[in-house]
Amino acid sequence: MNLNDLMPRALVIGTGLAGLSTALYLSEEMPVTLISKSVLRSGNTNWAQGGIAAAVSDSDSIENHIQDTLFAGAGLCNLKVVKNYVMQAPDRIRDLQKWGVEFDSNAKGIDLTVEAAHSNARVLHIKDHTGDSIHQKLADQILNNPNIELKENLFLIDFYTTRSAKNYCTDKSKWLGAYFLNSKTQKVESFSADHCILATGGAGRTYLYTSNWEGATGDGVAAAFRAGARVANLEFMQFHPTCLFHTNERNFLISEALRGEGGTLVNRSGERFMSKYSSKLELAPRDVVARSIDQEMKRTGDECVFLDMTKFDRTHLQERYPHIFQRCDSLGIDISKSPIPVVPAAHYTCGGVLTDINGKTDIENLFAVGEVSCNGFHGANRLASNSLLECLASSKNVCDTILGSKKVPNELQNIPDWRYTGTENEDELAVVHHIWDEVRRLMWNYVGIVRSNKRLERA
């Protein structure tokens, strides 16, 4: 008998930072099946430029980080969760270092930067490709871990629960398994486990303009909702103020760190305008800056505004922001000489599957971590660089809960075969693509940066 047969098993869906860290934590005591919608090295984590927030300097404090998070969240944060995550931050940084992550440093130690709505320099970074570098190190750990089985190219379709079984009734639904479409074979595959941890990320791709990767379509939220889990705060979509505005580049983010270092927002006339909208200028919370840019564009009739970094030395910009510098340069924009054209774009889903502080959903054995979840950490608006912290802190809480439960492994369920309801043809695909485009336009126009009851009703 295989020793793994005597141990509880976990199914982790999603391979961003939340999913990878969950798999690594759990693999210390149980076998894990890790599911990727695409390939292992895909997802929004790879696109995270700025860094991860943690109060690790002598001039900073846990309390300051807590207060900044509450301020950015517009009074709608869950204080208990905020305290828990922020207090974990230094330990989670050590976990990353244990997994091989090396943050940028200076003569005083780890180099810390300031970003919008932070009262102190507390953002640890790896130049301007922090998420990608972290993801690479954790992916290496995953591939060399014998207790983790990786399955790629599996698109989540639906969950199978006790409520799905016609002959079983219970007050509380229990997760039994999940169905996935294999994008390579076009066949449906099913998986079962003792615990399912949902880490599928957000839904930014449902908007016409977004900083998110193509797979951020809210699959996990939809599947959990259909299975009977409550969702919350889905109206709180955060719009990043500065996405590159260019005909050949619709999804490239211009990091918050540039404004943190002193970059200024100007209109086409070269006029710095944030003083009209906030006393915190370019370092106001993201929602404030995004609305201000939107209002300025409407006032001037322009398609974009500009982020001016021309006061900085070219060599410094190349060394500190190599990814941004190279991408802009490839499009004919020398950011040391010309301001960067930028517009707001859908960036982060602050709502999601409702969970408690330990990631538990309304469905037994189903947990949610990272952006797909909602427990009040971000409130109505996420503080810059708190997303990677959330991934780690939420996954650690879930894993401590699961590993502390001492659950006896169940006999794996025989999940019924997926029922195919019809055949696919080219006409259907054309209709689907058309509807998808219309949905994204509708979301942008009526459920966008500035919302009203009338616009929401139209949507």
C-alpha cells in the first residue's frame, strides 16, 4: 500500500502565488494535486511589478501598515483580517526567502520603496518584475517536490457537491469533486480529494481594458456560486490608474512604484493636475487617482494622460525599471525623454467567494485563497502591494486549518461523468466570441470606474 493512500489529499486549483504557496505549505504533510488553467508559469502573479508590502524596517510599524490598509479600503475592511495578515507579513517574507526569493538590497539591507497610500517605505521588490521573479522561484520548488502532482491546461467547469447528488440531502453542502475541460484533448476530466483549495484569481478580463492576463475570467467565483457558496463585494473592482496607452499594447501595467519614486501625472498640455483632486497628489489611493484621471480626460477630451519620469537619469530608469523601460522603448517611447501615455484599467477584484479568516466557504471542504476570495482584507479598494501579501497570508491560514484538522482521508468519490448537452460548431463559437466582446464593452461602459444606479440598471 502506498503511504499516500493513508493520508488526506488536497486539490489546489490555480497556479498564481496563492496556489503555489498553498501547494508548498500543504505538501509538507499531504499529497497535493495542483491544477493550472494554462501552464505552470502563467497567471497574474507573473505580471505583478511593484512588490510585496511588509513592515520590516525600524522606521515602520505593524500599526502603520494596518492603518494604511484601512484608509485605502475606505472604511470597509475587516479589521480582524487586516491585523492577522499584516502581522504575518514579516514571517511570510521569510518563507519566500526560504523558497529562494532574493529581494533587491542596498547598503542598509533590503531596499524598500513607497507606493500610493503608504505612509512608509515598506514595499520589497525585485526591480520592476517582482511577481515574475517570485513565481519562477516557487515554480522551481513545485517541479522538484515529489509530493506535488502538476496538471496543466485544465479549465474549471463546475464542482460536484452533495447537493449535486439527487439522492443526498443535507443542510450544509459538501464538496466532493470538480470537472475540468482539458484544452488540449477537448475532453472533460474529473478530480476528487479530501480538500479543495480554490486559487483561480480574479475577473479583470471581463472588462474591455484591463491589466490582467487572458485567463482572469472569474471561473472560480462562478463555479463556487453555482455550487451554493456566497459571494461578496463583486462591485469593488479596482482600476489601476496607469496602464500603458498604445495601439499595440492594451494590457501593460506601468507600476505604482514610478509614482512612489516621484513620477508626476500631467495632461497633454504638460499641466500637473492631481492637486485639483487630492491633497495626496499622485500618492492618493488607487481608486482616487483612477477617478481623477478619468475626470481629467473627460474635462480635456483627451484619450489619455501622461506619467512624467523625465527628471530621472536614463541609467537609473533602465536599472530600476528594466521591464518597463524596455517595453516602452520597443514601442518608440524613451521614458527618460518623453512622458508615458497612460489610462486606468480594470486591475483587481476586491470581492469574491465569501470566506472566513481561515478561507472556509459555505461549502464544506471547499476553501478559497488569494484574489478569488473575499474576507474583507481589502475593503472597497486594495492598498498597493497588499495583493501578494494576501496570497501568502490567506494560503498559510488555510493550510494551518487543514493540517490542524487531523482529518481521516475519505474514500475518493466516484464522480459521475460529465453530461454533454450538445455539439459544437463554428457558428456557435462566433456567437460566443461576439457575446464575450459585448460583455466586456458593457462592463467597461456601465460597471466601470464611475458607477451609478442608472448605469448599473442598464447593465
